[in-house]
Amino acid sequence: MNQLKSRAPHAEAVLPGALPDDLRAELIAFRRDLHMHPELGNQEFRTTAAIKARLEKAGLEPQVLPGGTGLVCDVGEWDGVTPMLALRGDIDALPIPDTKEGVPYRSTVPDRAHACGHDVHTTCVLGAGLVLSDLDRQGLLPRPVRLLFQPAEEVLPGGAADAVAAGVLEGVGRIIGVHCDPKVDVGRIGLRIGPITSACDRVEVSLDGPGGHTARPHLTTDLVTAAARVATDVPALLARRVDARAGLAVTWGRLQTGHAPNVIPQHAELSGTVRCLDLESWRQAPDLVQEAIDEVAGMYRAKTVVDYVRGVPPVVNEAETIGLLDAAMTIRRGSYAIEDTEQSLGGEDFSWYLEKIPGAMARLGVRAPGDTRGLDLHRGDFDVDEEAITVGVELFTAAALLDA
């Protein structure tokens, strides 16, 4: 167990904001429509239009973000003083094929899939906004709430940074979000105080040198061997130069070099990610990675060019906001529906919001009862138990009411 202590500070309270059956059915259909029409980061025009149309139908006034995709929408009238709670959902998909079988909502777009659950996140925020809007008309919403539908979460350094620059946090005092977790049963959420994700950067490496005949490697810069040693030795070298508790990990996803079996090439490339659990080590990572690559490649006389692309820092959940989510879930589902969760090596640009204001992200259980497939995120067969939409909506609405 981590720092979560008191599970039921508001357990006796009764809150409005349960999800009506007709809206539940509509939201499931909305999610399936998004799932069938996935769009990549900064290309989510159809998705943006669908969200905008539904919010306007409810009498709200969504504003499209400057890039043309993504929206913000306030529920209730802000007085210009009282800080609002923001609910964030990300709207982009991934460039991978949808390999699910036997479902009517499989992606209709080749090599595009909502394989990370962003369609669920979006639908939860939309549903919460519609419920809260109805409560506002009844005079039951204690203060305004901002809905934030953010594009390009999967595009480093993340669309959140652009959203912040566009002013989406003006007037916001706290922000919450959820992320689908296929390791958590539907009906439950995972909470953690402190870091819940890791930092994630991208590194591109070019190696160059005179090639030649494989019969005379001593007269060349053997770039195949150099690239192989960079791939294997750099992660091992970094493991001895950073505190192991920092969790600094370099993992390569691409190594490309050569065209013929008897020709030592003149160029090689590697691409990978750098992940880190610790904020301070993340700040040091570019220099550490550059030094390690230069040192290993230098043993083979290879010239290096390293393009280190900053991604996102860790998501660090604030304790008070975790307490809010804990209380909200306790009211809706009971304390048994909350579990502690570990810090992962996945990256999330929600962290850029938390660099500015307090907030937290919960893990939303999406695993169907009895499901033993072991599904994971960023896989073409990823899917969810759609009861998670109800859980997400009711978590958000309870949090909005309690945060007052």
C-alpha cells in the first residue's frame, strides 16, 4: 500500500450526477463511432467536430483550440475569481492497424486504431460534461468546470504543451484525468500519490565512417559492429552511471544499416526511447545519453550525431487531488473499488499540466470480468469493457461536486 490512508471521508454523502441509462447508451455509441474513425495527433478534425456538435446540442459553447483540433468548454459561468476544476480527455489515436475480430466497431481506417483508450477518455469527459450541464441548469453545480479535449497526446512533446500555451489553464486551479488500464478490472480505479508514469524522450542516432569490403574490416569503420555495440552497451553503461532507483532505461526500436552481405556500410541509424522514473535524472538524461553514445561509438572510430528529442516529464500526482478522487470513487462505488497502483514506465503528456497546477491522473479499470487475454495498451487487439465509461463519468462528476 502507498500513502492512501483514509478511504471514506465522504462515505455517508449522497451526490447527484449518476449516469442515466439513455445517456449511457448514447455514450457507448459515441465511443464506438470514435473507435471506428481514429485520427492521429493534430489531425483529429472529425473527432473535434463530433465533440463540438454534441456539446452545442446541450447548449454549451465549446471553443476549438488554435491548431484546429481539440476543444475547451466551460460548464457553468466562471466568476473570474474562483478556480475551476478541469477534466481532461485526450482525443488522438495511434498509427497501428486494428486487429480485433468479431466487433462491429473495429477501425475503418487502415493502419489507425484507438489502441490506447483515448476514445474512452474522451467519452468520459464528454459524458461528465453533459451530466454536469444538466446539474447546472438545476442549480446543483457549485462552481464551473472546464472540459478539456486535448489533441496529440501521442506526439512528442505532447499536445498538452500546446494546450497550456494556448491558455487552457487560465482560471483552472486543479486538473484531473483518467487513463485506461487493462490490468485493472472494470468498476475499479488505481490511485497513487506521487509519480505514476515515467518521463519519456526520443533519441535518434546517426553513425558514419568509411566503409569497405568485409574482407578488410581493419581498413574501415565497422559501422555494423559499432551500431550493435551502441545498441547493447549504451543501456548497460547508463545503468552504472545513474542511481538504479531513477529507472533510467534506453530501449531501441529501430536499427538500420547496410545493404549487402559483403559490404561494410558507411552509415547506420538507431532510434529509441529514453524513460526515467525520477525527475532530476530526467533533467540530466540528454547529457548522460550523449556521453555514453559517443564513448561507445568512439571505440570503433564512428562519428556520431545524436538528436535527443525532449518528450514529457513524469506525471506526479498531488496528494490532495488523489484524496479528492479517492472520496469521489468511494461515494460512487465504495472503497473496495479503489486499489493502489504502481509507477509505470509509460509516458503521458498530462505531466505538462501538473508542471503548472495541482492535479492527478487515475488508472481506469477496463478489463472485463474473467478476461484472461492479457491485453495491453498500444496493441492492435486492445479493447475495453464499456462499463468503464459509466465509471469514468461518475468519478468525474463526483469529483466536480466534491471539489467545491
